Amino acid sequence: MKHLTLLVAALIVITFTQAQSRIQNIDNLMRQIDPNLEKAKMAADAECKTEAGKTDPVSWYLKAYVYKEMMKSAVHKKKFSNVGDESLAAAQKCKELDPRKDLWNKLINILFDLSPLFYNDGIAAYNEATKLKPVGGKPNPKSADFYKTALYNFEKFKDVLETLDDDKEISVHLLKFHKINVHSINYFAAFCAQQINDNEKAKKYYHNAIDYTSDAETAKQKGSLLAYYYYTGLLIDEKIYSEATKILDRGLELYPESKELPSIAIELSKKTESPEEQVKIFERILQIQPNNISIYSNLATSYSKLSDKMESSGYASSAVEYRDKSAETYRKICTMTTDKKFLYTYNYNAAILYYKPATALYKENQVLNETKYKELFNKAIPFFEDAHKYEPGNKNVIEILASIYQIMQMTEKGVEMEKKLKK
């Protein structure tokens, strides 16, 4: 038994010594690799299939190296489509078989070389997909294959970083020399997944691209303006409005000058169907973008909707408050543009806010409601007059003014409008 134990120990020492010798001689082994990569591939494949090669980290290291070199060649990639995948898999196997990390420093170089190769292939496929023009208002059907290819490569890039584990930060810094922002991968992967309708994967990557807690500079480095835009859109499509609002709010905080985020905010407001939520969204945007005329216009509409809601719920004073807010918002917009078409529209919309309830009260009871409807007509008149100024030939406005002047006993102005109607 003692002799058997010594024999086993001796065999272990011999095996370990041989393994160490191969590791130490790896540079010599590398020089022996045939310059013909296809022959080198065949040799590496064959060695990794032998009983000794299956458990030899050196064999898998050599395979990872050969396949990585093949990935650099467009000819070899076309002939052997999975060379990048095979190289990464071999590198991972080498790492598994080398717990002492004798080959780790050399393996890092292979992994580092692989990362920009996957990234560049991903970007190339992504660019090809985005070049294809939509068909019938929908993404070009041919783009799906490009997006799938791009996503595959972006995920392999992320796998490389996972394989590097604690040493990935070294590569992250080195990748900057290739002008690669590691964090941008999350956005690209998310967008590609969204384009092929893999929404669960898209949400996972978008979530990784968005930082709710860090300072603005750090958060912006981790993500992209478009991540906030498209993630909000995805959540809108899935009717997850509260989360969409949260993403939108954070995006606006980081990118206050964005033109894209207010546009998706308008879409979100239409989907929520809640005037209160719409008002919150638009008021928040205007705190950041106080000169956004489109958002003011949508806010005015939301105030009007909220006024109607308060009216139907029996909250008369609140209804009046939000109606006045809507009118004041339209008045504000009129100071922000010189376009006559828009000036007509904004003034007309503001006038209608008062004209409709005034007309209803007048028709209901001219005597009892006189004070109320006259107050409303008086508020409507300046807006209608301005609308008429910007579109003097608009028959509808002339008829309305003629009617109001008659009710309000403004005879001279009423006669003037009647003359315009006859013309």
C-alpha cells in the first residue's frame, strides 16, 4: 500500500511537471503554430479532442488564440461563421482548467483582443440595419437579421467582460483606446432586442443603461439619451405608465435640452388618459424647458380637460381655476410666436373655453344666468377679437362675434360684424 501511494504521488508530480513545462514553453508552442490559420485550426481542434488535450489549459489557450486570429479576417469569418464564439468558449475553458492562473496574463490579451472584434461586428450589423428604410411606416423586414446579428455580438462582448471578471476594469480602460464606451453596449443591445420584439431582454438592458441615483455626469456616462427615449416608448407600449413616467423624469433631469424626451412625453400623456397626470408631466417639463411652445400647447389642452373633469365631478370652483389656467397658458404661448396661423389657433382655443359654457348658460335661462354668461362672454371676446385679427376672413369667427356683440348689446361692433358677413 505504501508503494502504491508513492507511485501515485510520483505520477502526480510527473503530470504536474509536464503541465508546468508546457505552460512555460507556451511561447515556443505559439511559434510552432502553422501560419496557415486553417491548418492551425485543424491542429488545435484535433489536440483539444485528445484525452490529454481535453484537460490541458494550454491546448485550449492555443485554440482560443487561433480562432481569435481567424476572427480578424473577413474571409475566415465568412467561411467559419462561429470563430469568435469558439475563441471565447476556448478561452473560458482554458480559464476553468487553469485554477492557478498560470496562463491568465496571456489569456487576458486574447480576451482583450476579442472584445473590440465583437463590438465592431455588432456596430457594423447595427449600422446596416439602421440604413434600411422603413416599409409602410414599419421597420424594414430585412433589418431583423442585422439586429439579431448585432445583438449576438453585443452579448458576446458582455460575455468577454464577464469572463475577465475582476480584471475587466483593466480592459474597460484599454477599450477607451478603441473609442469604445463599455456602458453604451447596454443601450445598443436593448435597442436591437426591442427591434426584434424581445422586450424582456430589451427591458433588462435598458435597465442596466439607466442610473437613478448617481450624479448627472456619472449617470450620463453609463447610458444614453436615446436609452431614456426608447425605454419610455417600450414601457408605454406595455402600458406600464408609472415606470415610463419615472424614466422620463430622470431623462429630463439628465438631458434638460433634449427635444426627443418632450415628444415622447406627449405620447405618454395621450396614453395615460388622466388629465392630472398629463398636467404633472407637462409642468415638470416646463420647469426644465421654459420656452418649449409645444409643451405649453399640450399643457393648455390638459388644463382644459381637467377643467371639464372637475365640472362633471361637481367641483365648480376647481373647474373655473383650471379653465382660467388653460386660457392663461394660451395667452402665454401667443407671446412666444409670430406665426399668424398659430396665433389664430391659440386665441380661438382660449376663446372657446369661455364661449361654450357661456352659450349653454344663455340658452338655459337668459334672465337667471345673465351675470354668469356675461362674465364668460367678456372673457371670450378679447380672444375672439385677436383670432379675427389674425384671420379676418374667417366666417365662423365673424358669426360668433356678431352673436356675442348682439347678446352683450355692443351695437356698434355688432353692426360692423354684420357688414362683414354680408360681404
